[in-house]
Amino acid sequence: MAKTETEDLLLMQCEKIVNETWSKAAMHYDVLQQIIYHGGPTTDNEEAILMIAANAALQKMTLDKALDEQYFNTDREMSLCGFNAHDECPCDREICRLKT
């Protein structure tokens, strides 16, 4: 199997897992609102629901970062100003003066 086909299959599997986790979190949307409103979980059940939501958010952020790196080649660390790649920054200052 070609590398791109394997990557596409892995990407689809990751998206499937993320969608399943988001669906679990969405089923408890009202409970999540109450947890946030009250400032945190008060029972073991609420804590489990909060962990499901946190896991879903982490998976989504990880998938989004991987997609950004794949499609936009953003895997390079940027300088503090955000205009240049960190290893191609024209200055060697600790605090970038271009950042405003």
C-alpha cells in the first residue's frame, strides 16, 4: 500500500475516533454546562463526564494540529513575532521587537 493511502486510512481512523468521542461528550452537554456553571464536578459521575469532554477536546486539538502540519506545513516552530520560522529569524534577540 502506498504511503499516502496508509496516511489517508490512518487519518480517517483518527477522525472516526474523534467523532465518536465528541458524540459521547455531546450526549452530556447539559450536564457539562452545569459542571461549568457550578465551578467543577461534585460527583464521580460528573468527573467522568468532564474527563470525556476533556479527552474529546484534546483529541480534536491533536487532530487539527496534525492536519495543519500535513496540509499547511506548519510543523516548524515560529519566532516570537510569528512572521518567520524560529531558525530563520533575522534577529538574535531574546524578545522580538517585531511583535507588537
